[in-house]
Amino acid sequence: MATGETGFSDVVFDLVSVQYHSLKAGHDYGQYVRDAENAGKKEIAEFFRSVMAEDSRRAAECHRFLKELSGTKEAGPAAG
């Protein structure tokens, strides 16, 4: 498994990146839900809730994969 400049595998870096962006987006979507609700757009608010749930699921799956790789040689030399 290739490692980047961080010493961690590219896969670990990629999982961390997807997890971060999913969590960040989920945080932002809360405001989008409020904006849609304040505008009386219930269907749009529900759409944003659905997108938020998808990102939450995505972040949780990344977390599971990171737990599997944590402390293994597959994670890269910085993890060992």
C-alpha cells in the first residue's frame, strides 16, 4: 500500500478525508434544514435531512474501516 508524505497509507488518508468531509457537510446541512423550514419548504427540508443521513452513514462506515486498519501494517509506518 502506497504511503504519502504523512507516513500513512493513501487508503487511510482517503478514508479520513471522506470522513471529515462527510461530517463537515452534515454539520452544514443542519443549517440548510433550518433555512428550508423557515422558508416553509418542508419537502426541501426533508431532502436535506436525507442527504445529512447519507453523510452520517458514510462517516460511520469510514470510521469502521479506519478501526479495522488502525495499528496494522496496512495503515502505514506511522501507525505501527
